[in-house]
Amino acid sequence: MMKGLKIFQLSAVYLFRYRRRYFFLFLALMFGFGIVTVITSIKDGMYENVYRAAQSHYAGDISVVGYDRDSLQTYHLAQNDIAAVFAALHNAGLAESRTVMRTLFGNKGLIYFNGDSLRLKYVIGLDWDRETIHLNALDYAEPPLESPRGEQEILISAPAAAALGIRRGDRLFLETETRRGQKNAGEFTVTGIVNDSTIFGYHKVYISRTVLNRLLDYGADDCSTIGLFLENRGRVEAARVSLLDELSKSAQTGPLVFDRDELSLAITGSWKGVKIFVLSLPVYLSEVSDLLNAMNILTYFLYVMMLLIIFVSAAVTYRLILHERARELGTMRVIGFYEADVIQALTLEAVELGLVSLAAGFVFARLVNRALGLLSFSWFPGFEIFLQKGRLSALYLPETTLINTAALFAILLLAVWFPAFKSSRNSLPNMLTGGAL
């Protein structure tokens, strides 16, 4: 125990003594770990931004969607379907999950304002009182003066508002089609304007679910989708399988699909009435995931290059330092240190240097990410989905940081151990005369 403590103290003394020799390696380790952390944290941040945007748009981690073949409006869950879903949620043990109900209308919605019209991409009917978490999390260009409550209130996306010159407080008409194909319309007051130009928020409006049901000629309490928010994101796929198994016992259900291609193929089949699909966000995000996977190839390439630079820098630096310290290492052997003790002391020096470099590298990464966060990437078409309020955001996941740390130390110790082992086994006369290792 005392000997181990002495070796630790000795390694710290030597690290401080040779700090100038180690300075280049310190810079390489700091810069390498910092860049690796920047790469992985930005990648994780981009994926998290995509996931949160999709979670907000699709109402949860899991979406239970009804595809109605007896209606011109595809997305529809009637009261018996909704009852079956909630019974399945209870039987699957998911009843405690936060659930929301939304009614969806596709890209045939039109808004009219001051004699001009605009076709919408999404018309979403939601329950104002049950979705306060979602509504409060929205980024508003013109926020509501108070939380929306009335049936004649509407929230509109900033691109749609800008196209028609709409401001908060203006009144507009929204035109839809009923489930039987007739035109229907309602007059609304703009309560707020949502600053969202992503593919999920472009030309999008929110109104009361009850009102949209009336415009589509649905039942008052019908909906299109039931969304589930799970606390543990790692359970999503298991929960989806469990829910689908329970739901298939009492309702007509679609197959388990894993991407948009499989979903498109599944909904082209023929059936009567409503078929219920249980979908997770990776199904909707499969195309975006392909893009992220392509970006991962570049990420991994840069990652490997930085680790290679660290390895070469450490190997060259330690070879030079150990050559200079041959007499010192020989003296350690003379006064009673074994070869294993010398290797342990040199390894501890590397670990201590790695810890200092890691801390500095993390600070460096935070500064770089903060600088990147000041840059706007809104000009990049379609890139908004990866951003948070038009800016890149970093996410420092514990598991990713742990992997980066382990990779740094693995490369560093690998580069140190071989020259340390070779130097410790050199003959004493050769070491004491400062001969080649």
C-alpha cells in the first residue's frame, strides 16, 4: 500500500517536472478529445432535435393511428376504436403513460385572409387543456396573450402567416372537407404565431379538436390518432409490440412496420372500416435516419482520424521522453524499484496527464460548441429539423462521454505501455549511462 502511494506521488512529481516535454502531447490530447466531443455532442444534439420535433408533431413516442377505408378522410378513430385502444393500453400496462388525442386533416386545408388564400400542409385539432405542455414548449414568433381555450382560436405557423401577412388578432377562414367530400369552413381568430419552419411545422395550424371534428363531420369525441409519451425512451419498441398484441385481440390492426416503405406497403391493402396501426417515431423518421446514418460515416471517419493523431503523438512523445529519462529510470531500478514498478509509475503519469487533458478538452469542446451555437444555419434549406431555434445545439450524453473517455485512455495507454515496457527491461548499465532504450 505504502509503495503504491509512493509510486503515485513519484509519478505526479515526474509529470510536473517534465511538463514542458509533455506540453505538446497535452495539446494533442486536449485538442483531440475536444474535437471528438464536439463531433459526438453535435451529432447527438441533432438527433435529439429531430426526435423532439417529431415527438411534438406526431404527439408522442408511439402513435396509434386509424386508417378509415369508409371515409374520404383517411385518419379516423371512432368511439368503439378509441375504447379498444384504451382497453389495450390498460391490459398492456401502459395506462400510466401520458396520452393525447388529436384529429388530423391532410394537405387539402385552405386559409383565406384579405382575399388571398394559402394551402396548408397540416391542420391539427387538439385539446387545448390537455396539451399545455406541448403548447408551452412551442417557439412563438407572436405568443398568445393567454392560453388558447375557445373554439374559434387558431395557432398558425410563421411561414403561413408571413405568406398572407397575418398578425396575431387577425380573423381568417379555414376551409376543409367532410368525410363525405363536402366543403366546410369556419372563422377563427389568430391567437398566436408559431415560429416553426421545419418540415413538420411549415404551413401548419392548430385548432380545437372538437371544432375540427365538426368540420370533418366526425363524432364530437372522435380523433385520428392517440399519442403516448413514455418516460423511458428505451422501452418504446417493447411497449409498441405489447400494445399491438393486446389491440389485435379486439380490433382490426395493421402489421408491425419499421420504416416508411413498409408502412406505405401496409396501407395500400384492401379492408373495410378502420384498421389501426401502432407506430413509433423511428417509422416516421426512417428517411431522416438514413441521412443521419450517412452523416455518421463522416463522424466515424473524423473520430478515427483524431484517435490516430492522439496515438501517434503519444507514441512519439513518450519514446523521446523515455530516451531522455534513461538514467532516471535506471536510478529507480538501483534503489529498489522493480520493472513492474517502473511500468506502473510511467502508466500513472500517462493516466494523470490524460485526466488533465480530458478536463481541458471538455472545456475546449464546450467553448467550440458555444461558438457554433452563435452561428445561424436557417439559410440551409431543410436543415431546420436538426436545429433548435435555428441554431446547432450540443447534447453531452453520459454514455457517449464515457465511450470517448475510454477511447482516449485506451489509445493513450496503448501508445505508452510498449515503450514503457521496453525501457523498464533495458539493462541497468545501459540505462545508467543514458544509452539507447
